[in-house]
Amino acid sequence: MSTPPVTQPALHPVARLPDEWASALAAQGEKAFRAKQVFRWIHERGVFDTEQMTDLSKVLRQKLTDEGLSEPGSVELVHESSDGTRKVLLDMAHGAKIECVLIPMTPGSLDADVEAEADGDEQDELEDVPRKRVTLCISTQFGCAMGCVFCASGQAGLFRGLGAAEVVYQVLVARRYLRRDEDIKNLVFMGMGEPLHHYDETARALRLLTHPDARGMSPRRITVSTVGLVPGIRRLGEDFAGKIGLAVSLHAPDDETRNRIMPMNKKYPIAQLMRALTEYPLPPRRRITIEYTLIAGVNDSLEQADRLADLLRPLRVKVNLIPMNGIVASELHGPRAEQVVAFRERLLHQGYSCFVRTRRGDDVSAACGQLAMQAANPVRLGRKSTTTA
Ligand code: SAH
């Protein structure tokens, strides 16, 4: 693998917002309305081949090709599991392998609770034929710099961050693998990487995805998941007025335990993180998602459940418990099923809404990020073939 830049050097045409297209095209003597046309071809219809942009002049189509408008990557393989989960493995520049995962929503699936909250959405009421809801999980980096000890990407380290074009590309490509009666209802930034580590690229991707001339995905249907990078949480809150859903990987109720499993906690300890969460400008009726990966003997005791309940009291949250999937790089493993149930009950009794994130697409490689990591280095980074979770 060649040594890649940490971020994309130049703005890929797919990462341009409509006003940026307008100035780029104006500089070439094109009319302003062309900007919207080009933007819609890419972001509404998922078309990158300028030959297909039939309402543009031949000259303009050639210019677009010449300046590098093309697919930011290519599909290497698509795996479908028996539960309908589809993993799309993408080959990107500089040897980066990333994946996005389409997950049909069932009760208990990834962020099924988002679905419940979004019910009664105006958009849905206008639909003639109700569509089956699918959650799409996307990646923001190839590898990850956060170093969480239970995570395959964290143990691999960061190879490179993805540009906004590459982040959005995952959504545009994944749509090709939807069935006719399905629709992407929720988009979660929970694949490989830390979305707030390359904040600018993530923010640009969010602007592109929510732009009305793209498909104008509602920000409340998008959830960004973070290890708890405090400055990034604050910027996300300010730049998007709290409308983007926020998920925080907490995984421990005290600094001592959290330091052991999440090195970033030393930089942004729990008290600082809690302050940033309290100040996140959450719209009425929305909640922050607290992710809690349960690791046997590390963070799964009922005392820890009680401490977690106390810690979260000042916040409006829902808790997602994720039994740890075993990884090759670590001896840690998930708790027995009874412990997961007991931990959940403890939180429920204290008034929290709490879901156990069921494992989906198991037969095609479990958690988000693991398929891509295996493709990059099958020996060191893959998941264990048997897990206790
Ligand atoms: N960096 C972001 C998003 C990527 S990870 C974050 O940390 O939130 C998405 C979720 O999967 C996180 O909650 C992460 O802690 C969890 N995760 C990572 N490896 C896991 C494993 N082996 N088993 C269970 N959950 C895992």
C-alpha cells in the first residue's frame, strides 16, 4: 500500500456544493442554472458518467470529464446475508478499502428507535406506497486513529481519512443495491473511522447529503457517532443547529474504566464530554444516543449500570447496548446473554429507554468496518470466527 495523504488534497468535483459549481462553471462562461443541473445529476440521480448527462451540451460534458468528474471509487464486491443485510465493499484511491452496509430495519436493529421517533414524518404521509425502511451505515476513514482496544479499526490505526466525495459516494452507490420497495430512511456514520476527527470533510458531506437539490435527506434522519471528541461535538452542534442526530460511544461510566478501553478519554475525560453533551442544542423531543459496547468483566457489571444511570441523569438520552464482537487483535469479548439482559433491565428500571443492538449480517462479517479491514489485511485485522457475544 503506498503512503497516502491523510486527507484528499484537492476538492473532488463530487464534493462541490451548488454555489461552488456555479462559480466553477461561471469561470468557464457557463450559465448559472447549469450548476444545479450538474449537481442534481450527481447527487439526486447518482450519475457520474458525463455521457449520460443528456441535458448538457457536448462541450460542457467534455469539460466536466476533463476536470476529473468521475466516480470517486469502484465497487469491489457486494455481500448479502440471509437476513437481507448488504455489505458493499468499495475500492478507493491509494488502496483504501471501505464499506457501507445496508441494514433492513426490524425491531431491535441498528437505530430502530430512530424509526419510531421519525414516525408521522410528513414525507412518509405523502408517499403513495409505503416503502421498507433501510438504515445505511457509512465509513469516514480507512482505519481509525482513536485506538479503542476492542475495535478492529482502532487497533489497525489510521491509514487515511476519506474526502467528502468519498463519504457521499457510499450513499450514492448503496442506493443501487436497494430493492424496488426499499428506501434509505436512516443514515448512520457508524462504520469505520471517527467522523469528527476529519470534521471539515464530515461537515461538507452532511451539507451535500441534506441539500435540497440532492435528495435533501432530513438531518434528523442522519446520526453521527463519535468517541467523544469535544471540539467536534461543539462544532457539529453549532454548524447544524443541533439538527444532526448525535451518538456517543461512552462504553464506561467512569474515567478509570474508560481510559483503559478508549485512549481518547485521557484527552477528553467524561466530565468534559458530559458538559459538551449537556450543551448540545438538541431540538425538542430528540435524544442523544449513548452507545455502550458491553465487554465481559470490564464494563458490564450491574454496579456499572447504576453508575451509568446516575451519570446520564442530566441528559435526554436513549441507550444502545452493543455486545462486543470478538476481534483478532484483542482477547476481550462480549458478556453472556444473561448479563446483557440484566444490564439492560437495570437501566430500564431507572427509566431509560434502552435497546440491545442485535447483530446483523453476521454471515457476511459482523460489525461495520470489519469486512474492509479483512480485505486490507486478512490475518491481522479480521474478526474471530467464533465469538461469545
Ligand atoms: N468512531 C465512531 C464511529 C465508529 S464505531 C465511534 O466510536 O462512535 C461504531 C460503534 O461500533 C462504536 O460505538 C464502537 O465503539 C462500536 N464497536 C467497535 N468495535 C466493536 C466491537 N468489536 N464490538 C462491538 N462494538 C464495536
